Amino acid sequence: MARSHRRRGSQIVEFALLAPVLVAFLGVQVDAGLYFASYIQVVDCANAGARAVSNLTPAPTSVNRFATASREVITDLLTTPKTDGGPGYNSADVTVSSTIQYYASAPYVDTTTTVVYKKIFPTSPVPSAVSTFNSYRVAP
């Protein structure tokens, strides 16, 4: 009887030693899942913003207006609450920068979108920001 009591005590000690490791592993998995979900959402919004701006009719007379419209569309897509019930990002956490580059005499709008999101476990090694880069040609 005394022997089984000691064995049960060792099982509790083993569980107490492994539980923090298991919880940390689960936290990293959850944060990684949230990171990839955010990455997909940011890429989709950036692509939708680039498509929307490239299809502007009538086309803006200035290439700079394309860059401004691109920033506005992407920011609006990311900060609007989602139809599936998911919240949009806080506008303070969304940064969209657009620059005009000329490649072979054709104007391109280069857009970098960065979103900071809150991790569940702050010490997790998963990045706390999602960033994507789009480049699209401005039609003449």
C-alpha cells in the first residue's frame, strides 16, 4: 500500500514539472495560428486594395493619387469589422505606406502594409507584426 502511494506522488511531481512546458507549447501553437490567420488577412486586403485602385474609373490624373487611394482602400479594408463577426484591426495598429517607383519608364505603386496584433502569450517567439509588400503598374 505504501509503495503505490509513493508512485502516485511521483506522477503528480512529473505532471507539475511538465505542465508549464505543455502550456507554453500550446501557447506558441495558438500564437502561430493567429499570426498566419492575420498574415492571410493582410495579404488578401493588400491585394484587394491594389486591385481596387488599379481598376479606378476614371483613372486619377496623377500617379500620386493612386498611392493615396491605395493607402485609403487598404486601411479601410483592414479596420472595418468583418462580416463573419471577426473584429477589424485598430487603426493605430495598421500602417500602410505607398511610394511611386519608375521601372522602364512605367510608373509603379509600391505598397507596404504592416499590422501589429496582440499575441496571447507575450513571450512567444512568433512575430507580433505582419507585413506584406505589393507592387503594381499604374495604367496610362
